Amino acid sequence: MSSSAPASVRSRLSFPARGLAEAAVQRARLTVVPRRRSRAPKVPFVTLVSLLLLAGVVGLLLFNTSMQQAAFTTTSLEDQATTLAARQEALEDEIEELRDPQRLAEAAQRVGMVPAGPPQFLDLGTGRVVGAAQAAAGERLDLTPDTNPRPGTRRAGAGR
């Protein structure tokens, strides 16, 4: 058996160590091994890609469906808000009509209310009543609206 180690190295080593060294050199030699061609199976890869593609399409379909449902809900709520806003405006108009001073005065006269007389005041420091007591007169107020225009305003059709 021939060794590629130089003779001087071999002569310096003792007999048992020399045998170990030669065995290590023999084991360390590299040899060319023919490459084994192995093909990875294509079925798992194709299955994985197909499943990812299918999951993406299903996900997009579910997302589109939920967006359409949200759009229908939004439209319905906007219609409801418009209806409620119109109802609120009608109720506010009705409240303003009920608060009209002319209407309140007419309703007061219908139930027999009359204007009060001059007020009396109680002076808390002295305990005296200030003002003269008078019974409310049974006079009715004239509640007909004024047909004469205010000064500085024009009548419709006048001045042309």
C-alpha cells in the first residue's frame, strides 16, 4: 500500500500513530460520485397552487358579496334618513305654527282668558305691597291682523 505522505513524516511517527495517520489519510480522500437525478413530484406543488388560486377566488367572491350587501344597507339607511329629516322638518313647522302668538291669543280668548291688569309687587325688605290692585277687565283684544303695510314697505303691484 503506497502512501502519499512524505517519508520523513512517516519516520517521525511511532508505529501505532503511523497506522492511525495512514487510516485517516485514506478516509479523507474524496472520490467523485455520480450525481443521482431525483425529480420532485409535481402533484403536491400543482395541488398547492390550485388550492391557493381557488381560495383567492372564493375570498374575492365573499368580499364582493359583503361589499354589495353593505351598499344596499347604506342605500336603505340613507333613504330612511331622508324620510326622517323630512318628517322632522314637518314637525318643526307644526311646532312653529303652534307657537304663533296670534294663534295663542285666539285660543286664550276662546277659553275666556282676558288681559291682566297692572301688576303688584311685594317689597321684601319692608313687607309693603307696591301698586294698586285691579280686577282684570272683561275686554277682548282685537286679534284681527293688520292689513295696512308697515311704513317703508311696498304693496305688491304698487309703484309700477
